[in-house]
Amino acid sequence: MALFKRRTAGKPGEWYYCLQHQKVEEGPECPAKNRFGPYASREEAAHAMETAKERNLEWETDPRWHDKPGQDETPD
């Protein structure tokens, strides 16, 4: 049985955006499931949500990500 919790050590210069606390942090402070990153700068991490929204919109409107009608049907 482990005596200490395993913690991810942060690296100086790596920035993350914590989804749970909605804040920028240097080095990972929160679990990976609750953060975006790493980013190269604090400013990039601060705009993580806007970047995610822009990428989601690009993917939703990209025809390469959508099946063509009839493509999902199995051949006889």
C-alpha cells in the first residue's frame, strides 16, 4: 500500500487551463482529466476555452468528418 499519493510534477514553463477551477496554472496542479494543455505560454492557456470552441466549430463544419449519405450501410 502506498503511503503517499502519486502526484504529477509540474515543469516550469508549461501552462495548463484547469476546467474544474477555471484558472490557468503553471505545471499541472489538478488531475489530467480536469485540464487542457500543456501550452507554451500563460496567455495561450488563458484562451484555452476559446481555442477549444474554434476547433470544435471547425470539426463540426469539416465535411471530411461527416459520413456521406448511404456510406454507413453494409453492402448486400
